[in-house]
Amino acid sequence: MRPELEKIIDSNYNRLARQLDSDSGLLNRLLEKNVITSDHMADIKAERTPRRRNEVLLDILKTRDDKYFDIFKSEVSVLQAQLASECLCLTDEALTTAVKETF
């Protein structure tokens, strides 16, 4: 995953972990679109709390290709539009910071 996308997740990690509603069908949608695998799904569902399930999902997402971030963002936008717009948008500031940190 590109550093600027990982930075978006990292900078919003706690809020996403608290507020994502992965039980609203998000996980199934991500599985259908190959963002997560069936093994990932089992790892996520093995966690006892919604927050911990979300943390595992976010950690998995950071290991995936950029295209999966875009699909994740799109699916969250459908189910939780405000959270997606506030936490998953690449701002000019985040992009500039990520580029500076890369070089």
C-alpha cells in the first residue's frame, strides 16, 4: 500500500476502529470483492469485540494493494458515508506529508 494511503488509515485508526460498523454487511461486501480472503474473514470474526474486529480489518487492509483501499473506501462510503468522507479521504496535506516522509 502506498505510504499516503497507509497514513490515512494510521491517522484515523482509533476512530475507524471505534466507529466502523463491520457487522452491517461490510465484511461480506469486502469478501465478495476480494478485499479480504476467507482466511482474513475467519481471523476478523474470531475477535470478540467490534473494535478488535475493526482493528484486525484495518491491519489486514494495510497489507493489501492500493486498489483494495479504494474498494474499502467505496464500500464504507455506501454504508457509512460521513465516516468515509471524514476519515478516508486523501487530503493535500496528507499527501504532502507522506511524500516528504518518503524522501
